[in-house]
Amino acid sequence: TVANELIRESSPEKLVERGLQGDTQIPLYRAEAKFLRALAYYHALDMFGNVPFVTEDDPVGSYLPEQISRADLFNYLETELKALENELPGPGANEYGRADQGAVWMTLAKMYLNAEVYIGTAKYSEAAAYSKKVIDSGYSLESNYQNNFMADNDKSTELIFTINYDGNQTATWGGTTTIIHASVGGTMNPADYGIDGGWSGFRTTKEFVSLFDGATDGRNFLYTDGQNLDIDDVGTFDNGYAVGKWTNKTSDGGTGKNLTHMDTDFGVYRLADAYLMYAEAVTRGGTGDQTMALSLVNDLRNRAGADPVSSLSLDFLLDERGRELYWEAHRRTDLIRFGKFTSGYNWAWKGNVKEGRDIGSHMSLFPVAASDIVANTNLRQNSGY
């Protein structure tokens, strides 16, 4: 709604009416608002499928939005994002935390990589092409993996699009404040993570732990002291290994400016994901360079101090995405794309049973909220709910 209103009120015609036709910043703000709207709709496409759809061309006020199909929303976003390629600054040319072409290309690459799920048509060559645009656009891997998850990660050369946090200026209880505080408990020392206390919340399952399988890997931030591998009681913090990947400490050993609210930015997109998307798209048959795909994956493994691999398979790439991107909000989408979210792969407490169980295939989509359906007679519930 906010994006739509900014877009509506900053049209070229409106700028002329207001004597602002010479302003160079407002068209940029408008393009950024279009990207943020597209990103929100991409998340809706991924999580809910068929969703209420409103743009700046729709009425304001008492109005019941129509529900757009997943395929039509995909086509809309593809057109919208391709247009934004020419309206936003080049990669890294905008202010940190604001959208640029790199953010657009990453969103398109993700859409294309998951197109077979979203619209039933594979677009792996397109996924490879847009991942390659990102890879070739001047970003570089941080030499230290954890620099991407620290209080001064605004210095990272790897982050492409971020949600910015500042301990004093964005004093929210959400975002990285929740991620970091809720990850600390038990015998963990809060000061080691730059915080004033842990919330004893988040842990991980033994199925995730097995991805590291005792191998040397610098991405392994599992905390095991006093923790049990098995989760008998979800509500007890020492059940399940803790994860110390995110922190309010800085790369030089300092601490964020506020011990309660974090300085750590959340990287929505980073270069390592582009590497892995390119490798997967090519492995799935998309047009690209298989030698380059293998090299990119080994670049990530080399940074982590893990042994290089001599070939790529889809099963390996799913595991590697788990090792590289865990706790960055990618896993659900990945497991659905690999056909392992609802059945074929289980983890502790999946389906609300300790050993995990298969769940209905309809759960690859979330249900539309009942309150929304009651409020808007144009909406229909997703199948199976």
C-alpha cells in the first residue's frame, strides 16, 4: 500500500502538476518503490501462490482486490523487474541498503530458478544468465565468511541487498535483534555475541547438523557445549544444538553500539547465493559453463576451508546450499524446488512428531489467512486447507 501510494503520487504527470518535473531524485525513489513492491510480491508468489493484487492503477479506499493467479503474477513480475533494470543504478552504485540492478538481477535469478515450481515451466538458462550478471558485476567474496553476519557487515563486499539495522537508530525487537538474542542460551556467554542477554530460543535439528558430518568447515557455527543433539522437548533450550552464526560483534573484535538492539544488517541477497544458483541452474541443464560452475562452488568451499569437490550433483548442491546459506531464509524454497519439502526428506518435529513425518503436498503453499478471506469475498483458499 505504501509503495503503491508513492508510485501513484510520483508519476511524471503528477510531477509536472507540482512543478517537480526537474527533480532527479523522485524518479529514483519511484523506481526503488517499484522494486520493493516487486520483492514483496515475489515473496507472496513464493509463499502463497494466488494472492490479492493491487497496483497504483487500482482505486484507493474501500476496495476489494482481485486475486491474481501464480502464473499471472510471475509474468507481471518478470515484466516489471526487467523494466527496472533500466531505471535503477548499476550494481553497487546506489546508497548502501537501497535497491540497484544487482538486487533486480538476484530477484529475477531466483524467480527463474524456481519457475518450474511457480509456473510449471523450467527456466534454468535464464536463471544461469541472471546469476552470471551478478557474478560479473563487481561484487567479491569476503575472505572471512562470518564477516557477512557481524555488526559491521556494511563493510562486506559480498552483500548485494540488505535490510539495514542500527542499534540506536532502528531499535526494533525484530530482524537481527531477534535472530541474535534468540540464538543464545544455556552455557553460551552473551558477551561473546555482543549482547546483554540471550532469549534461549532458536536451535537446530540433527538433520542439519549432519550436513557438516564432522568435516572441517569454517561455516560451522554450531554450539554444542551443554546441548543435546536430539530434541525431546522443543521448549527446552538444551535440546538441539545452538547456532552462533549471527552476532553483534564486529570483525575487529569490537561490539555493536547497543547491546540490546543490533547493528547487524540482514543480507537479503549475497554473492555466494549467485554462485550456487548459477551452479545449480547449469547442473539442471541450463545454458552455461559447467567448469565455471564447479569452480564457483569450490571457491566457496575454499573460503570455508572445506575439501574441494571434483563434480556437482543436485543432492550435493542442496546440501551445499544448506551449509552456505543456513539461517538466511532460503531453505523452505530450496527444499520445495528439490521436491523434498513435504515428502522424501524429514527432520525432527516436521509434522509435529519427534522423528518427523511426511506432510500433505498442499503445504508447499501457506494457507491464505481466514481473516483475509472473510474480509475479501474475491479471495479463494489454497487447495487442501
